Amino acid sequence: MSDTLPDPSERLTAAFRAAAARMQGLDVVNPALAVEAVAFAPWDEHWLGVMLTPWFMNLTLLPRNPRAWQPLATGAKRRYGFPAGEYEFVGANDDQVGAYQVCSLFSPVHEFADQETARLVATLAREALFDPANAAVAAMPTATLSPAADPASSPAPGPLARLERSLDAPLSKRNFLRGRLPGADRDHRG
């Protein structure tokens, strides 16, 4: 007997079709769409696909290997890493489906004119998770134009720095250029 659970598409479709029947006529429902489990396939010991309904489109994660599944309480959140980045999933549970986790893509789904378009978007969304080119770009690194502070890697100090070290007080560039040296007895005007 295999420990692997079967593709959940039929269970999901049946459960959400029953919910869709109860939601007929509500403002959040797009009557051009139907319930469909799209592109469910194994991922990291789970089933991952997109659940499309007349009121939402969600990435949906269900157990494939029950021993590897870490359930979430309803409403609790967990982040999963994909080549395209990290995505937050929310715990859910249904009597017919069991425990599952979702990441909302669209809710509601009024922007879709037909099932074919919504199905295509669902398929492309799942595929996009596995393309590193879709990962968020990290913040651009900042650079300093100042020389390195590490004395071992810095060149020998310049004349101003050598002069400051030999004096009791720091010397500003302005005073250096005007010939005003700290501790000098005479007043230099330039």
C-alpha cells in the first residue's frame, strides 16, 4: 500500500461546486466562471495547483505524503520558498477536502471574461512560481566612494593626515590651506 495520497483535483472540484451552488447570485460571484482544479502536480511531497472558482483563484497546497505534511490551523500563515520567491499560504480545512493551504491570486475574479482566460492565467501563475526570473529584485547595493577604513588595505596617509597626527588638535582643510596651524603663536591671514 502506497503512502502517497492521490491527486486532490476531484475532491476539490466536488467541494467547491457544492459551495458555488450556495453562492449563486452573490455580488462576489463571476457567472462566466466555473469551479475547476487547474494544474495540480506534485511539489515537495505535496500537491500544488490552482483552485479556480467563480469568486476566487488561489494557489492551493494539499498533502501528498501525509508524513511530510505540516497542517496549519485555519487562518494561520506559513511562508514557502519557490524559485520565484517566498509566498505566504493560509491554513484552511473542509470536511470533504481535509486540511489544505491557500495563497490568494485573485479575489474576486470579475476581471476574467471567460473560463478559458481564467484557466490560462491559473496555469501561468503556477508555472511562474518555478521561474527564478520572477523573483523580486533585491535592493540595489549601495557603494561608498570613500577609501577603505582598514589600515592594512589603505594606502599611506596623505600629508594632511600625517600633519594632523603630529599635532595636538585636528586640522581642518580650510585652516591648512590658510596656513593656520593649531598651537601656532602668530596669526596667519591669507
